[in-house]
Amino acid sequence: MDVVTKEVGNLSDRYAKDGVVRIKGALTPYWLNRLRKAVDEELKRGERYFAYRNMRMQQGIFRDFCMKSGIGRLVADLGRSDWTSLIFDQMFVKEPGTRTRTGWHTDQPYWPIDGSIMTTWIALDEVDEDNGALEFIPGSHAWGMKYRPFITDQKGAFLEYLCRDDPQYCDMPDFEAERCKHTIVHWNLEPGDLLAFDGFIVHSAMGNRTSTRRRRGYAIRFALDRARYDPDQGVAEWLSDKSLAKGAPVRSDFFPVVFSC
Ligand SMILES: O=C(O)CCC(=O)C(=O)O
């Protein structure tokens, strides 16, 4: 059963330029309902905000969605890639009253992959500025900056930098303090809408200041054909794949191809 109810159309140009686009109504009710249930089941583990990841490794709804729903074709079309492979999936649930903003960051410096990664972030609830909308600086994916990874507290606020002496990284400016210097965008989302964004785009997520409206998001990270394995980059040991040489395209048993044209 296909995930998308719409074609990508001319969004590819915008994705290449801005590094982020929204696709309204991307999910069919079939997948939306199944993913919502699967997320609620997963939440029973009671982990911290960032810890719900790699659910795709187990048989079940998450894996089926990643591999069989048709989302790989959407990613390849949008990213103008001949194929796409699955890096990992992750869910982000901001409970009512979680006022902490997820700090401004870029994703890819955490991972051993250079070149193009696309995240699809799927809204499983209504999302807006009150309950944790994601914010982006369009075009920042093309600045050529590799910002230093950092660790955060349980809710996503900055704690301290990692890899302090590694010259491939530079420190991230305080984007929150200098908001007025940048164009910052966010979208209000309906359940089933999808944000697609580049692994190097500068982004953040607002806090959830509501008392009743949980915000569930399901994020999947895909490599495009221009991505290259780089074991010298990143801090996520759990993404290391000894079968890939430095510079190899990111496709293997561990990073399975989801779609190929
Ligand atoms: O959903 C969130 O709260 C943060 C998501 C995010 O930063 C990401 O997917 O890279």
C-alpha cells in the first residue's frame, strides 16, 4: 500500500534550494493510524526523548513502513537520486508541558555519513507553535559548515560540546540569540503531513507549552546516491558499518536499499 497520495511535482527544486519542504497529506489513513498505534506502544518503554530510535531493526509496523510503504520512492524523487537506503528511524514525542526548546543543531555531523541525507519527519498529531513546531533556516544546508556535535539534557537542551579538538568541526553560533539575523520558517502541520529536510540544515523544535496536546513525530533518515560513508565523521558508534570503506556509497546489509529506479 502506497504512502503518498500526491506526486512530488516541482518540490524538488525547492528542496535543493531551501533544504526543507513540506508535503501536505503525504500519508494515507492506513499508514497514519498504524504508525500512531506503533508509537504509542513504543512509548510504554518509558525512555528519554532521543532514545526511541532504530525501531526499524525489529519486524513490525516501523520496518514495514520504511521498506514497503513507497516512502523510498518519494525520497528518491524529491532528492533526485537514483536510489535511496535506510539509515535509521526515530520518534520524537513532546509531551504537554515540555517547555524546553530542542536546541538549534544540524544532524549529519553526528553520523558517519557525508554528502546527502534526507530526513522525512511525519506529523502524527496536529503540530503548531504551541506544541513543538520544528523551525528551519532555509538554505543553511548549503553553507558548507560542519557544526560540532553536542550532548543535550533529557529534553533536548544544550549541555556540552563533543569532539572539542577535532578541526573538521566548528562551533555553532547561538542561533536563538541571533534570530533576527536569519530567515526562520516553520509550518503548522496536520496529522499525515511530512517535512523533508537535509542532514546539514540548521533546525530546532519549539517547546510544548500546551497542557493537553501531545506532539508525536516519526523521523526516518535516508541516504541518497550522493552520500558517502565516512567513519572519521560523527559520534554515533551505533551507526558504524565495518563492511563499508571510507568514501563508499551508503548501501549495505545494515543500510538496506529501500528504492532503486
Ligand atoms: O522532533 C523534534 O523534536 C526534533 C527533530 C529533529 O531535530 C530531527 O529530526 O533532526
